[in-house]
Amino acid sequence: MLDLHIHSFFSPDSSSKIEDIIQNARHLDLKIIGIADHYDLEERIPYAYRVKNIDEYFKSIDFYSKNTDEIIFLKGLEVGIQSTVDGFEDDRFDYFIYSVHGLPGVEDMSGEIIVENYEKFYEEYFDEMLKALEKFNQAGFLGHLDYPRRYLKGKPEVPESLYRKLNDIFTLLKEKNIGIEINTSNMDRIFFDTLPSYKLIKEYVKATGGKLITIGSDAHSAERVGKFSYKVAEMLKELRVKTVYYCKNGEYQEFMI
Ligand SMILES: [Zn+2]
Ligand SMILES: [Zn+2]
């Protein structure tokens, strides 16, 4: 099994040692893991997280990728994308997780967000995602598609009225040959679902046949690495998806589940 969205101590909001991450991955018999620390491109937002020194970060994970036996250790980066920044490329990395962590002009997405109309909030978020994604082309996976659910009061799902817009996102991903992540960080807490939600995964599979899906724990502590990867694989199999994907040197590789 695999987990492509793991944070290490290079992210300001994680303290996991890479050795502990590898040890936990071995314990769960994961075959492939990817470190993807934060690199928010929009520095003006107050909650922007980014690795301090990208070269030092790269060197460090490159060392582990060359010296880790049994497990395929990948060099990733969670690139925080916005419509307000330029594109970003760095082909030293195996892949990116592309994540939209905010809306232009909205200061923070943390704590609990109370809005009058959550449908409008999601719509603005997806519009921002569409605009931001246009600028990026390197191989990777769209992170936590319905991210506002973590923060919106009442944890509402994306309403069906926005499924057409989601299909625009799926079409754009297909055009750009960028995959999608199933983020498991909330499967045991707050709203007990994946990101995208199970309903949205079904929409994605319906629209694309289950193209280029990966699984990510978004673990900010070593013990959460790969925690729900097997469960998601079972869920995907029920939807007749038989393979998930990872990227090595920017090339997509199949992994049978
Ligand atoms: Zn994220
Ligand atoms: Zn993350």
C-alpha cells in the first residue's frame, strides 16, 4: 500500500522525524511513501507554511530516497497554489501535491468558519482552484478537493448544485494530466469521511473512470502515516477501481490494490 502525503519536521506544523515515518511505514507494510512538506506559494497570507530552505529539504529527502531499502521513498512537495501567484516548477521532485489553502482576500482557513451561505463559499473555493490550477503542469495530484469542509461550521458536504463545477475541475485535471489525492486525515475525526468525500469520489470515478488516484494521510505525526490507506483501497475496489498511482521522477506508476 502507499501514502504520498506525509509531513516531516521540515513543515512548521509537524515534528515527525523521517526515521520514525519510515519505521511506521514498515510496520504497516507500506510499499511506497512520499514526503510532501508544505510550500505555500502565496506568502502574503498570514498562515502560509513553507519549508524554510527548499534545497536543504530536497537534499535531506533525497538522502532517504537513496538509502531506504524495501520501501520506495519518494520526494514530494505540497505546493500551496493560488490564483494570485505565478506557476512553479522544480523537476528534482518526483511529484507535487497541489493544494488550495485559502481564498484571495480571506485571511485564514483555520478554526471554525461561519458563513451565511456555504454553497457560495464552496463555489468561490472551486473557482479559485480552477484559476490556480491553470498555472501548473508538473506531474502530481490535487490535494484535499473539498478542504473547506474541515473548517466550515457544521461540516457541510459540497452541495449537488456544484457538481457541474467539480466536473470542470475533473476535466481540467485530465487535460493537464494531474491526478487526485484521497486524503484520509479526517476519517477518524470531526466528520469521519475522506477528502474528497465518499460521494465526491464516486463522482470522480463516474467522470474519469478512476484516473490517476493516489492516497494520502496528510500525517503531521509519524503514527498517522498510512493509517487509512488500506481502508481507502477497499473502498476504491468496491467502486471497481483496481489501481492507484504514484509518481517517480514525474512519471506516473501504477500500483495494484
Ligand atoms: Zn494541505
Ligand atoms: Zn498536507
